Amino acid sequence: MVLNYIWIAFFVIAFVIALVKLVFFGDFDVFPAMMDSTFSSSKTAFEISLGLTGVLALWLGIMKIGERGGVVNVLARVLSPIFVKLFPEIPKGHPVTGSIFMNVAANMLGLDNAATPLGLKAMEQMEEVKSEKLKEKRETGEISEHEYQKLKVTASNAMIMFLVLNTSGLTLIPVSILVYRAQMGAAQPTDVFIPILLATFFSTIAGIIVTSLYQRINLFSRTLLLTLGGACALVAGIIWGFSQLPPDTMNRVSTTVANILLMTIIIGFILAGMRKKVNVYDAFIEGAKDGFTTAVRIIPYLIAILVGIGVFRASGAMDYLVDGIKWSVEAVGFDSDFVAALPTALMKPLSGSGARGMMVDAMTAYGADSFVGRLSCVFQGSTDTTFYILAVYFGSVGIRYTRHAVACGLLADLAGIISAIAICYMFFG
């Protein structure tokens, strides 16, 4: 629904501005430019989608091997100790724990098709846990019938923590972004890999800390302190190490490390499949078929959003928006190079396809290897679609009162945006 209004606004605002330009400033070129943009943007969207087919097929094939090889289960076991502390109201050993682990692990590996069903299953199981506890409290007289009916449609602490972990977008392999960069002609598509990992890490840590403070979870427990503290120390060490390198060397080392990590993941997935006696080739083919389907499926969405953005830009509305933000940033004494990439960051909490369109538009307008092009990619990878995830997951179990879920999700998004800007200045500024 939100994206519907945004899409309509692109056209209406563009038309009004173009009309003002024509009537009051005699700009006879603005309407032809807007119409030309509809044709060129739709052509660009189709060409991008077509070009994505091969690389998407490759990576979804590799991901299918990892899924069949049990990599998701391994990640779930690794995450188990910390998740017990983050979800204290879930009984130990309850099946929902496995669904939560599997969902987060699938998200970390970029397995969106697997992550969403697992997430919906986890929400259903958490709803069952909550319902059982509420029934017990109603029967013992701890809560009235009125309170029971209200709490039935109110998000539990476990649900909110789970949603924030999803909206913060922790991803180890940002496949789609690397694919888009390759399609847009980036010299080294993987040069944003390390910056995305760092930015999404800060977004997730911020989400965990803020939600824990709301829910009064003890962040100083031994498990959480060692895990979160150790992760922060590791990331701080990575940032310090890169900061000691000259800019050109930093970029080269980052790209080399990213490519080594990605190749290691591919080999690791293949070996995991062999160890499980999986027919690796057949698994790859099955996943690759999904890649073709995905590429075809996104064509109408990409055309819709790129045409809307194209008209908005051709009318001059995008320039007015960016110039207004740029003036405000410069007025307080900050560098404004990052402003042109902000539309991607502002769209991301509302719509993944909308943000993807903004990212592609930024790379088209400024170049895939420009600072703005790279920053828009890091924005895209640092967080997830907060409002969409909240709507789908809470809607699946009839939750109407979301409590602090929106605030925690948006604060995690803000942390991701700020860290993305700082990290991109460090790597590419």
C-alpha cells in the first residue's frame, strides 16, 4: 500500500513540476524528456532483468547446494547459545527455536525464498507459545477476559526481537547487489562486499541492543557479552586494519578479500554437499532454475519503479529533492557527497523493489563505480524492508498492536544508514 502511494506520487509530482516549468518558465523540453524517460527506463529495466538471469542462476544454484548440504543447520547450531538469551520467554527446547535459527541462518545466506516460509512458521509457533501462556494467566485470574482479548493481538517480546533481527538485514552474502553491480558494468562488482558486511553488522547490533533495552534483557550476561563483544572487537579490528592502508591499497585489499571469501563459500558449499552425499550437480540445476524464474518475475516490478523514478528525475523533481537535502547538509557544515544516494536509504524501509530501483537509478545516473553508486549499494545491503516485514509477519498471526517493534526496527535502519555513510567514506571517499 505504501509503495502504491509513492509510485503515484512520482508521476503526480513530476507532472505538476513539469506543468509549472512549461507555463511559468517556457520550458518546452520537459514533457518530451519525461516521455522519453518512460521508454528508456522501461528498456533499461528489461535489459537489466535479462542480464541478471545468468548470474542469478549461478548463485541460486550454489545456494541450493549449501542448503542441501546442511550449511543452514550448521549456522543454526552456531547461533543457538546467543539466541537462547535473546528469546528468554521461549521454553528451552521448543520447536520454535529451530524455526528462528533456520530463518536467520537462511537470511544470512541470502536464501530469501527459504527464509520467508521459515519466518512465517516461526511466527505461528511464537503465537502458540504466547497463547498458551495467556490462557494459563486467564484461568488463574492473573488477567481479565478484556486483557486477554487485547493481549491476543499484541506482539510478544520474542516476536519483536525476531522481527528486528529480520529488519536489520544481517546478510553474509549480498548476492543480488553484486549481481546488479556486475550488470551495471562495475569494474569490480565485489568491492562493496566488505563495506556491506560492516554496515549490516552495525545495523543488527544496534537493533539487538535497542530491543534488549526495551525488553530489559541483560546484555551483560556472559554469553551475550562474549558473543556481541567479541563480534564488535573483530569488526573494530577489521576497520582499524583497513584504516591503516592507503585508499588505493584499501580498495584493492577489500576486493581481494571479498573474492577469496566468496570463492571459499562456493567451495565450502560444494564440499558440504559432497559430505552429505548430495548430488551436487542436480542441486545446482534445481537452484539455477529458480534463478531464471526470479529474473523473469522481477521484470514488471523493475519496469514499474524505474519508469516512475525516470519520470520523477526527468521533470527535475529529483534534483530539487536532492539539492534541498544537500543545502541542509552543507548549511550545518557537513560534506554532501553522500546525499545523492539517500533516496535508496529512505526507500529501503518501505519497499525492497523500490530501493532496488533507486539503487539501479543511482548507478545509471552516476556510474556503478562512483561514490554515489557504491554507497547506494551499501545502503541497499545494510538493512531490510522494515515495514514490509512487519506487515507480512505480524499480519500472518493477526497482530494489531506492535508495541516497540517499529521504533526498534527504524533505529536499526538509522544505524545502518549512518554506518554505511561512514564506511563508504572510509573505503571510497
